Amino acid sequence: MTPDILCLGEPMLEFNQKPDGNYLPGHGGDTSNAAIAAARQGARVGMITHLGTDAFGQSFLDLWASEGVDTTSVRQVTDAHTGVYFVTHGPDGHEFSYLRAGSAASRMGPGDLPVTALQQAKILHVSGISQAISDTAADAVFEAIRLVREGGGRVSYDTNLRLKLWPLERARAVTHAAMAQCDIALPGLEDAVQLTGLEAPEDIVQFYLDLGPSIVALTLGSKGTLVATSEKQSIVPVREVKAVDATAAGDTFDGTFLARLVAGDDPFEAARYANAAAALTTLGYGAVAPMPRKEAVTEFLAQEAV
């Protein structure tokens, strides 16, 4: 069955530091995380990427198969490796260290895209990281955006700024150009302050609305999410939890938000649901393992209403 949501980007094997100093292996990569989060809410989702023909690449194929994520548009290549990253935790939160230079996904270009699948998708989800990993990957994202919109679909973009991958001025130029062609903007506050030069959340969402997207969901951490359309702006609150690891909370929000939009929710109700899913994923370590399934999110929201 053709996926409703396609996620384009780089999956990476994750090693996440536990309190005892040992590392817990897992799976990461922002758009892969979003794909799994959406699939766990019942959406039909597919990945577009390249993997190495190594054990790490095979582990992603196994993971996506177990999660119901379509891999028709995933290709394994023999001349490049699957990316790896490490997560360490300190007083200032979690920090990422990457081993991704020359990875299989970073070598993707516009000619590697599944044209028909993109033209049939309801939503394409990409991110700043999808474009930061290489110039060819940046071009591939622009072409994917064109193909999806040509087919009548919508495009979702998470800024996901990583200054270890590219300088701020290039990040601004590329992400603003991409956002101008998108329908759903999913920036985080810290990223958006650096990218726009603005500080007030209300000014930031207006900046992105003026660029072109019809929906902006600016995540504000514990303060919730400021959701904006041309008709309305509202902060959607989040219930506090005893978080232990915020890895992939933003990706969980993205995938869940898109799944609920496809299911028919308006952006404000979709954000309420996605906030709950993101909160639940901070209760465990790693990117994928703690991501909640639909039943857990529904139960959490029901408790909130009591």
C-alpha cells in the first residue's frame, strides 16, 4: 500500500550513554525517528534513504520492517557506510557526537529519488539535517519537495539545526529557501532564534507564516507548542513528566503531529496529541524504544482530562 507520509533523511545507529556510563545501542536519525513515531500512531509511512551494506544498515531494515515502515524507497550501497552517533548526558543536557562523514545517505542526490512515490504522497517530511549532510543531499530535498507539490501533496520541514554540520549563514539560506516551498513548518524555539534572529515566539511563527507555510508548530519545550495558521495562533500546553532523556522528543512530535493531520485532526488538536507523545518518549532512554504507541498516548491524554 502506498505510504501517506514519506520521510527523507539519514538514519543513524545510536549509542546512548546510561547513568552507569555504559552505552545503550539503538536507532536514531531524525526523519527515521519521525517515521517510526508516525507508524506507531497507525499512519502509513515510508522511508527514502540510502544505507550501507553493513550490519548497521541491515538492522535498520529489520527495525522498519518490525515497525511497519515501508522500505521500497530504501537502497543499500556497497561503497559507503551507515552513519553512527553517540549521545552523552551532562549538566547542560544531552550532547551528540557524530561519525557520519561520507555516509551512504550523504551521497544521495536528486537522481536517486523515487519519483512516483513522491508524486503520490500526501506528506513529505524532511529536515535541516536532511539537507546539511551534503550538497547533493540538499539538492535531493529540493527536488523531492518539487515532486511532492507537483503531485498535490504537502511538505513538512523541521529546522533541526546542527551547526556541526554546516555554518549558520548557509543553514539560514538553505532552510529559509526550503521553508518557502513547504506547507508545514516544525521549528524548535532554540533553532528558530538562531535562524531568524528573532526571540519572541509570536514573531517567529509570523516569520515562518510569511515565508509560505500554512501551518507552523513552534515547539517550546516544557511551555508547550505555539501553533499558528493565518487565522489563529494558540499555545497548546504539555503536561509535565519526570523526563530522563529528551533524545528524539522533537522527532516524536513531528511524526505524531503529521500522523494526526493525515488522520483528519486540525493543527491544534494534532499538536495536543503530539505533545503527549513527545512527553511520554522522554521517560526512557534512546530515540526509538521509548516512543509511545497510540494506546499509550490515548491513555495519557485521558488521564490529563480527569
